[in-house]
Amino acid sequence: MRSAGLSAHSGPVAVAAVAVSPDTALRAPALTAARLAVSRDLTLAFRRRSQLVQPLAFFVLVTLLFPLAISPELARLRSIAAGVLWVAALLASLLALEFLFRDDAQDGTLEQYALAGQSLTWLLFAKTLAHWLLTGLPLSMMAPIAALSLGVGAAALPGILVSMVVGTVTLSLIGALASALTLGMKRSGALLALLTLPLSLPVLIYGARATELAIAGNAYLAPLELLAALAVLAVTLAPLAAAAAVRISLE
Amino acid sequence: MSWTWFHKLASPPYVYALAARLTPWFAWPAALLILGGLYAGLVLAPPDYQQGEGFRIIYVHAPTAWLSILVYVVMGVSAGIGLIWRMKVAHAVAASCAPIGASFTVAALVTGSLWGKPMWGTFWEWDPRLVSELILLFLYLGYLGLRAGFDDTQRADRASALLAVVGLVNVPIIHYSVVWWNSLHQAPSVMQLGKPKMPASMLTPLLMVLLGFTLFFVALLLVRLRAEVLQRERSASWLREALRA
Amino acid sequence: MKDFLDMGGYAAYVWPAYAVTLIVLFLNIAWARSALARAIAGARRRLGAQERGT
């Protein structure tokens, strides 16, 4: 039974279920519904804490591959550090996409969200935000540490953190759209990558450039601004497109 | 203004018959223009003062590159029309475009690389145009891959249509970022011709092949469109009549 | 004639480029026509099944 999945949860989860009820008498204002959706996802995710670590571990692992494959010389590693960090972040966030819609698509929550009186766009934005808080943000905080291992000086770390934070927001949003398109497909990993990576290339280009400039000690505002512009564009358009994709899959 | 012509285009039997009738009108002129243009480009056009005979690759590279982009735009626009107005025929157009566009993108990449070797000395250059073509190929492959993942044609149509529209919006963004990235690291693209202005003897064959390839695309589209329209029609009395023809 | 085939020394690049393009053109024609033939065959089969009441 569809609703059995929701009623099995407690606390913020059950409240969120009521908040998106199609019954207007019960329905909460949009901001509340979003806040509840976020707290629901965070609560559910923390019940499976071990899963949260996986994308982070993958990120560190990929970063580790490069010194082993190329050279242990810190000077050489520093010259490729920006690229390594961003490629690793891109791949790790691809991996983490699996967790975004999988459970909700299976237990019918996504369908409830679509049928809800609330705007699906807003709810999906909330879900993506929660997902970013669980994956993109920790990744961004891990990046400076990984950068240190690649011979990057401490002065560059704030720049790396900032560019990663802004970039991963966009990556999460693009990933959400691609996930929504491939909803319900089994073994969609390669297809997900094929869909997400080309769309993520501008983020990679500007993010890696901002990081590279930060590492060299130069001003990195220009690419950072472009990165921020992409994030703004993604925040406004991606949830809308993702909502359309979810509706298509539920038709 | 009467919109009946637009409504007629939404009707599968009408489109099926129209496509069959129109195909020769595009196919034969296309053949003439392509063969004529290529001959003119190979034989009649004078050699370029900087690139010698090597520049003649432009007569195959330019039309294939042009087509790879044109087809993607047509694909994205028709996909959008199909999404907004829920027109099966529009989705059929988009589905027909994808394999055509992908094959021409491959041709553009190959001819572009072959042009690169004598000009820059390497088979591959991270030139913004070649990189953009490569990304375009992946956009096509993503579209085809998404389609292939669904058994239900209607869901495949609508999901891939959304992807096509998103892709179309992103193409300028991606291209701009690639150009930006390239400008940071090396001199601007060397894929120019020797002279800033092309004489008529060089330009005419180019225009001929560009037009010829475009007409060729339309002819191919019409053929594939008929196939796609047939696949989307389950029952339908009109099929009996149409297939008898 | 030999000069023409030689393409000023660029023969190794010009001719393969033209060959690939022509191959792509012909493959597209063949591919499109076979797609149509398959679709017609499929539609005939479905129509036949319908008329037989299966």
C-alpha cells in the first residue's frame, strides 16, 4: 500500500506528509512545507548514516588515485590539483545522486508530492537542498583537506571552499533533473552520467579555473561570479524542469 | 489568420501522405547541389594561398558541422512543441532527427580532425569548435540513450523531449564556457581560411553544399518521419489505405 | 590528374574526409529507408492481427 510507507515513519516525516496533503484544510503554507520536506529528508538520511559517508570516501579515494598514478612530487600535484579536485567532486556527486529519489520513488512519497496541493517544483527544490546539505556541502568541506594532500598552500583553502560550495549547488540541481528524467529505470548509472556530465561542463570549467587561481594566489572573483550565475540559473530553472520530469514519469 | 495548416500537421495520416509526396522534391535537388557543390569545390575552386589544396576539406566539414547544429535545434524545437501541445507528430519529428544529427556530428568531428592535422600538426586540438562538437555528440547520445531506456513510446517521447529542450537551452551556455576556457590557454582558433574574404569561386561551392546538405536532411527527416508516425499509430483505419499505396 | 589526386600533398587528409562524408550520407539514406521498411512491415503485421481478430 502506498501510504503505508509514510505512516511507518514518525516525527518530522509524518508531519511533512500532512503538510503536503491535498486537503486544503490541512495544507501548510509553502515555506513550512518546504522546511518540513527538508527536515524529513535529513531525518531519514541520518537513520542511515553510513550511506552518507560513501560519496565522501569515494571523493578521497579518487583524489588518492592521482598521486599514485602520476607522481608523489607535491609541486607536480599542485599544478594539477584544481582539475583533480573538481573531477573527483563531479564523479562523487554523480555517485551520490542515487540517494536523491530512489526511496521516495519506491514508497510512493514522490507520487504524494506530485498530487499534493503544494507546488512540486518547490518540494523538489527542498529535496535537492536537503540532498546538497548531505552530499555537496560535506564534499566542499572535504575538498580543502584533499587539496592540502596535493601540495596546495593553506592560503588557497578559503577560495577552494567557496568555489566548491557554489559549484556543488549547481551540480546537485543538474543531477536532480537527470535523476528525475531516469526515474524508475534500473541500472541507469551510465545513462545518468551521460546526461549529467555534458550539462555540468560549464561548472567544471569555471570551478576548476577559480580553484586554480586560488591555488596560485591570484584573484578568483571572475570565474567565481560566473559560477554563481550558473547556480542562480540552476536554482530557478532546474527544480521546474525536474518537476516536469517527475510528472512525466508518473503519468 | 487561419491556423488550419498547423492543425493539419498534427494529423498523422495527413503528415504521412505529405511526407511521402514531398520527399523527392527535397531528395533530388539535394543530390544535385551536393554533387555539384563538391565537384566545384574539388575541381573548380582555386587553392587557398595559406592552406593550399588542404582547405578543400571545408566543403565537407562546414556542411556536416552546420547540419549537426541545425538538426539539434530542429530536434529541440519540435520536442518543445510536442511537450507543450502534446503533438505526437512533433515528437516523431524529434525522434527522427536524433540519429541523423548524431551521424553528422561524427562526420564533423572526423573531417574537423582531418583538417586539423595538416593545419596544426595534430589530429586533435582542444579547439573550442571541436570540443563543442564533441559535447554535442554526447548530448545526442544522451537523448538516444534516454529514449532507449523506456519501453513505453509516449513516456520516451516526453522524457526525451524535456531533455532535448534542456539541452538546447544549455548549448549556448556550454559553448560560451568552452570558448572562455580555450581563450585562457591558447591563441584563438586557427580554423580560419587564409583570406578574410572568400572569392566567389570558393564561396559558391560552399553555399551549394550547405544548401544541398540542408535539403538532404529534410529529405531524410521526411522518410524517418513516416516510419516514426507509423510506429505511433496503433489502430487506425487510415493505415490500411496508406499501406496499400 | 595525378596532381588532382595528390591534392598538393594533402591527399591523405582531403580524400579520407570526403570519403567519410560520403559514407555518412549513404549510411543515412540506407538507415532511413530500412527504418521505414521495418515500420511498414510492423504496421502491416499489426493490421493483419487486428483483422484476424487476434
